[in-house]
Amino acid sequence: MSNPHHQIAPVIVLAVPFPAQSHLSQLLQLSCLLSSSPHNLPVYYVCSSNHVRQAKLRCSDPLLLFNIQFHDLQIPPFPSPSPIPGTDTDFPTHMHPLFEASLTLREPFAAFFQTLHSQTKKKIIVIHDTLMSYVVHDAASFPNVELYALHTSSAFNSFCWNMGEIPIPREIQIPPNLPSSREGCFTYEFEKFIALGDEFEKFRSGVLCNSCRVIEGDYLDLLAQNNGNRNQWAVGPLNRLVRIDEQSKLNGKEKCIDWLDKQPTKSVMYISFGTTSSMVDEQVKELAIGLEESKIRFIWVLRNADRGDIFAEEEQISAGPTLPQGFEERTEGVQGMVVRGWVPQAEILAHPSTGGFMSHCGWGSCMESISMGVPIATWPMHSDQPWNAAFVTQVLKIGVVVREWSRRKELVTALAVKEAVRTLMASEEGQMMRKRAEELGRAVRQATEEGGVSRIELESFINHITK
């Protein structure tokens, strides 16, 4: 059933995500915001068929997808190996075949776009992940078409990567212990992939950021300055689709939510390292011992990184990392819970019993945690995560370090885990961090409400594209 408002909307929006979970999710969340009331813009979410299926399967609330039209692009077969923990880099090298295959979406996207363009007189707005610039750039040559990039990483990260290219005002805080280079963050192959997308920046009419001026105002200004003051809108957090007091009702049947309902307020540490990181068994063992000895309650999502095609796992499901003998029997239901499948992360972070988040510091996870007022124990793995971790601990001051990026090749000991967990969850220092995180969370949520700065910027973007 189509939305009646779609017939009078002066534009059509095409959302083109990069086919990795956090990127799929952030652009799907933006698509939900644009297509739902009061904006009611017609939105096509355009990606390879398996990744459209993945995005829909992992959406926290399928009802939000009602107004979005999904279009599958055909992608050639590509190898989808299991992750290999313990290599020289924590970057998900097993995803390289998917990244290369995503470039072949240029032709099927162009064919779909040409058909749509010939059938409408409306302006077409293409909102694409920055990593999909190569795939969509042909659309820029058509009349009545505008391209906008979605930044799925922090403005602070972009600021750090471009620090030598723009003058920095004295009042801007530069943390003292930033990573000195991108070494260890990416592979050479992925650096080339990023560079290819950068060649097509000139086709963009502006950028959208999954960020909020409440936390990144200065860095957003510097990012705009570095982009030649091109149109820029900070519309985050994009995960603001469900009111916090409704979260557990929506997922009341989730085992982990049921368990959280029985725990004291702010007593549980949530542990998850995202969808692109895997740990060797030796590291898993140290983490498990540290958690158990901390005596702090926990929910631990213990799973291997996604494959390039997550549905390939239906044929051969991996057991995932191995825990120390007897760990689950000693802790299950008493001190904690180990979950090996997909969990509703936003709902867990929003739950009153959750008091901390041990995280890889992917930006999507950081924004969810910040918006829910939950402090973070930082354990960066690759990509932009080391800078996001520094932003959380050194700029916002709402987190503790579990793993120093400079010591990333070393094993994180059980003692280090125990001390970080107890600092965040059971110390005066941690209590102060939690208080700051809660205040920041309230401010960020207010920014998305009527009259809030993120709501204003979203409305400004919509007015800009519909004028």
C-alpha cells in the first residue's frame, strides 16, 4: 500500500548503502526518518538482494519499513569466507571479496536509475554512503538530480585524518594520545577502495552526518570548512526511531531483555564488538576470566564477524569462539548471559539495568550508547575506531580504556579487563562518567525533538531538497 503523501512529494529519494552491517543500518535508519510522518518522502532503498534482506532482517522495528520501497540490485557471485582471527590486522580482510564485488553495482544501479528517471518528472535525490560514490556518480549527469553523501563515521575522526590540511582554532581540543597514523586501521586494498570513492566527491551537492552538534559542533564546523563550506547537515543520532520507554515492550520476548528486567538499575555491562571483529580463543578466555572476577553483571554478545554474505552461514554455522570450561555454567543467569546470535542492541542500551558498554567503538555503536546515556569501555579494533575511542575517553570523558591502540598487538589480560570493568561500573570515577554520559544522552535526545538542533537540521535538509 502506498502512502498518499507520496503522490504530492516533489522528490524521490534513492538511498544507496555500502553493504556492511553498520552502513546498511545507518542509511536504513535515515530512510525511515525521511519516509515516515511528518515528512512522508518516497524512498527507495537500493542494494544487492542479500544485503537488502540483511538490512530488513536486522531492523529493530519492521513496522518502520512500511513506507520504504526496496529495490534489489544483482551482484555477481563472490567468495564469502569465514573470518580468520589472529592475523596481522584486526581489519576484516575476509570481506575484501564483497568490497570488490560492490563496485560492480555501478551498472545495475545506473540501469535502475535510468528507468526511474525516464518515468518521473520529479527531482531525484540520491543519498549514498561515502564508500558508494563510484557506484552512483553516473546519476549526477542527469538533469534534475542531486547527490548527497552520508558520513557514517564521526566528524572528530574526519578532523583527525585531515588535521594537517586545515587551520585549527586554539579553542579546539586535540587529545594528546591520538593514533599517529592509520597504520593497523586498514589494509592496503581497502585504502585503495577509499581513494577510489574520494575521486567522485565533486559530484556531491552536500553531505549528511550521523552526528549531533551537541557533541561534535566544533568538529562539524571544521569538517564543513575542509569541504569548502559545502552544504552539510548533522542529523544524528539516526537511531532515534523508538522512544526509550517503549523499547522493552517491543522486544519483550527477547531472552536478554527478560533477564535485564530482573536486574538492578545500571548494574549490567553490555559487551559487543560489532559485526566486523573476531577474537582468538586466547583473548576470549582472558576476557571471560576478567568478567567473572569483576563480579559485575554482564550480557556478552560472543559471535564471529559477519561474512560478506551472512546467509552463506545457513549452510555451515560456526560455533564461534570457545569459552573457558565451565564459564557459562558458573555465570549463566546468576552473574551474566552469553548470547551467540543477533541481539537488539539499541534496546539493551536503552534498558534501565544497563550501566556500561564494552565496545569496539564503531561510530554507529558510539552514537547509540551516547544517545542512551551509557558510558563506554573502549576496545578499538580497526578503521575509524581508535579515533572514536579517543573521542569518547578524552574529549567527552564518558569512558575508560580497555585496550590502548598503541598496544593493539598485545593480549588484553584478564586483570586489565577486570580493572576496566570495575572502574566503569563500581567506582567513584565511573559514577562521574555515568553522570556525564546521562547528561549528554539527555541533551542528544532533546536535539532530536521539536525545536532541537538535529531536528532543525533534518528539516533544513528536507526543505533544501524539496524546494
